[in-house]
Amino acid sequence: MPSAGWFLLLIALVALERVAELRINRRHAARLRDRGGFEVAPEHYRWMVLLHTGVLVAAPLEVVLVPRSFVPWVGWPMLGVVASTMALRYWVIATLGDRWTTRIFVVPGEGPVTSGPYRWLRHPNYLAVILEVAALPLVHGAWWTALAASAANALVLRVRIQAEEAALEAAAGYGAFLTDRRGLLPGPPR
């Protein structure tokens, strides 16, 4: 199979993984609502869905229509980054349990999770998203998609992180728990 075919298979597998995440999201959202949880700032969600769908459509289109070649010294490391982001994402999901959703949910009175990757970062899932949005298209040289999607992702995540932190602060004093953690990169507190 030519390298573009392998890339299309990778994109299909990531798309299936996203469908699985949406099923987990629905189940967890129902459990959160049962505990008195509510969604906050849903207006940005459609842009997030459009962005992630756009990457899964634009990257293979760029590879096929431009066309782009597989460059091993870029493609293999980027595939490693994608695999690492999946591992981090599922570590986050396992750590948060039924508190993980693709939307922003708050359950009044429940403090923030401080175990797993949250020992070091406030937003490990968003770090995984940032890296994946950039790396997935670059596996097969779709650098236009990587650049455009990364810029759009920065805008979406800026809105999302601000909304999430404000909601968690109002509901559970989020900031007081996490003053020793950075946002997206490990290291000393800001």
C-alpha cells in the first residue's frame, strides 16, 4: 500500500477513536447531570467539533490533492507524537473517570482532580490536543492543515480554558487547589 493509503488508514482509526470518545462523553455527561452537574459555556463547543472534524478531513485531502509525500525524518517522529498524545489522553480519561467529557461540566462542591497527570498540569488533555492537532497532519506532510488547525486550535482553547477555569473557580475554588501547577507545560508554578 502506498504511504498515502497508510495515512488514510491512520486518519480513519483516529476518527473511530473520536467516535468512541463521543460515546464515553455521552455516558459521563449523563452521570454528571445525575449528580447535579451542569454544562458551562457551550457556545464554543461547535467550533471545537468543527476544528477536529476539519483536521480529519483536510489532512487527507491535502495529502491526496496537493499531493504530499511521506518524509520519514518528519513522519515517523510525528507518528510517535500522535501515539504519545493518545496515551496521555487515555491517562487523563482514566484519571478523571466519569468526570471526563468533551464539554465543560461542573458539579458544585466537587474539588478538582489532583492525581494522575493533574499532579503536574492543570490541562494535560489540552496539551495532548495541541500536540495532536499539529502532529497528525505532519505524519504525511500536510503542513498547511497543521498550521491552519494549530492557529484555530489556539483560539478555541484560549476561550475554552478561560471558561473552564472560571466555572471551576466559581463552583469549587479551583485556583486554591492548583496554585502549584502550570497550565499546559510541566515546570515551576507561574
